[in-house]
Amino acid sequence: MLARWINPVFLGIVAAASIAANLAMPELRLYIHSAAYLLTGLLCVEIARDYDHKLMRLSWVLFSGEPFSLAASFPLGISAVVSWLGGVTQRDHIALEMVQLGLTCLLAGMILTWWQLRQFGLGFHARGMDWVAVGAILTGMAIFFGLSWQGGWMFPMMAGARVLLFLAAAVSILLNRFCQQMGGGEIARVIRFIIAYVATRCVMNLVFAVNKTWAPVALELEDLLNVVFPWIFLFGVTLRARVAVRAEAELARVNGIASSI
Amino acid sequence: MKHPIDYDDWLGYLDGDLDQIRTARVREHIDHCSECRSTWNELLEATAALRSAAREYAAVHAVCDDEVRSGRERVLARIRTLESPSTLESVAAGELTVGRLRKLQHVVAPVGGARTAFRLIVAAAGRTPVPQGTAAWRIFLEQLTDLTSALCGRSMARLVWEIGNSLP
């Protein structure tokens, strides 16, 4: 198990160091992010294997699609080859397609998780205020597209990815309510990390839109969010993978006690 | 008294969607339990009244089957709210002692959350047909393990199973 070798404290130190390195040397960013996403994807697959419930397993397989797609869109993956074959424009086009594919997987995974939590019959339900918040997010999406239209910098492939991202943010509201209704616990914490990941990317896009449309007033913030967001996903996934590791350790302890009696 | 019929069973039985085994189980319980028989009669009356109202006003208000269904679900939701237990003491019966249930709740809570752990135990107890029977604890554990596996994964489910089996 890969998760057995990943200590969250050590991961935090690595994340902090790499964020600092990223900010100081932007040319490293793609490589570090690529490695972080690759690790996230592998952990997602490991979590999926821990589920016997088919749809929950599928949701984690879908979650793995997001980091794998992004890792592939960075230089360690296909983009270097594509760049060599078809030039920079072709490379960017493929990279955007991979981003869109990843967000589709993320959104599908979130919707499936939400649906399954409802289906378990444990009393998880959305409230009226949640739907108001969903409405607010969709309004935010409209503002974002308004800005992009005004700035004239959005092209269709980018627009598709942004729609998926804002829809994921809307599903996040419903998932967040379920987390509250769980009354704490690691699963809720993991879901909140995924929500934070989506939220960070949404904010990053809004800041990007403001910078592009008017004046580059918040370049540092955009830069910071850009280096932070892959680690949020990795932290959440690590926490979930560590649940299985801890359960295995506890199981060994219980069995050890039982056999010694 | 604990009733082995949960919300889904009521709904499925009403719609005739349950498989043969579950249908037989629900029918048998309704035959023997006066409280559930009374609930069932109320449910039938409510459904009949809603259907009749739907037919009566269909021409004017265009009431459709979906609205009848949603009305019925509201009635069922009300029944569920009235019957849902709020403490482990109200779930405990026979082999399902409070001490054992509390121990399992403490195993699941750090991962699934405190409220989820409680609801999992209530749901598993609801699926245990006769809590006083000798095999009740095993059936309850199987149900709880299934639910935990779906929510928290196989490793946690195995832990719940092992700890559940080791409890005195």
C-alpha cells in the first residue's frame, strides 16, 4: 500500500517546501505539480480498491481521473511529445482537453458520491439554504462568463472547463451539508478537502478573470493559488488512504490481542 | 418493540416493488404486529385518499401521479420521523446490548462521524429481524459491516466485524 509510506506531517513539509520553491522558481512548477498529481491519482486508485461497493469504488476511480489527466497535461506526460509533433498550439489544445477531461471526472465523482450518500438512507439531506447557495454559485459563474465576454479572452475549450468547475462547486455545497450532518469524522474531512480544492480553483479562475479583464491587480494571489491547489487534493486523498492503513493496523492489533488470549 | 420494516420496505411494499422474500417478511410482520398493521391501514387510507383526490381534481388542477407519490412520501417521512430512535438505549434489545452498540459506535465514529455511526447502528438494527434471537448479534454485525463497507471501505468494515465478534 502506497499510503503506508506517506506520512501526512512529512507531506506537509514537502508541500510547504515545494510551494516556496514553486514561487521562487516557476519553471519547476509543472514538474512538481505533475509528480503531486501522479501521487494523488495512485492514492485514489488505492482508495477505490478499498471499496467493495461498486458505485463508491467508481466514484474514486472517477476522482483519480482528475489528477491523472492533469499529470498527463504537464510536461512529464504527453505534452512534450505533442509539442514535438504538432507545435505549441497543438500542445496547449491537448492540455486543455486533458483539463476538461479531468474536471468531467471530478464532477462525475462528486455527483456519484452525493447520490450514494443519499441512497444509503442515513438521513443525509440538503436544506433550502443549500439550494440558495447553489443559485449564488451559478450566478458567480454567470459573472465570470460576463467578465470573460467583456475581456474577450475566453475560447470555447476554456469555457467548457470553467462550466464544469462551477458545477462542481455547486455540488460541493450539497456535499458540505452532508459533511455537517455526519457529525465530524475522517470521511467528512476528506470530502471537505475535495470541496476546498474545487473552491480554490474557482477563486483562482475568478481572480484570473479579473486580472485578464481589467488590470492585473492580484497576480500574486493568482500565483499563490496556482501553486497551492494540487496539494489540497493530495492532502485529502492521503487522509482517506490513511484511514485504510490505520484500520489495518488496528485490525492487526485486535487480532494480536485475540490470539494471545 | 422494534420493527424490522424500514422506510424502504414500506415504500416498496406499497408499490409492490419488493422481492418475494422481503414481501413475505413484511407481510408476516404486519400480520403479527398490531402497531404496524395500524400504520399500514393508515398508509392505505392516506394513499387511497390522495389517489381519489387526484382523480377528482385531475381535470381542473392536472394533478399527476408524481404529486400523489410525493404526497405519500411526505406521509411516510412523517411516520419515519415519529418512529426514528434518538438514543442507543432505544435501539438496544436482546443481544444488541447498549454496551456492545456503544463500543461499535466508538469504532466507526472517528471515520464516519458521530452522527453517521449512530445512524449506521440504527439502520443495521432495523435490518435485524428478531433482536432477541440467538443469531441476532451475528445478523446485526453482518448488516453493520455491509453498511460500513459501503461508506468507509473494506478495511474499516473488517475492523468493525472483528471488534464486533470479539465483544463479550
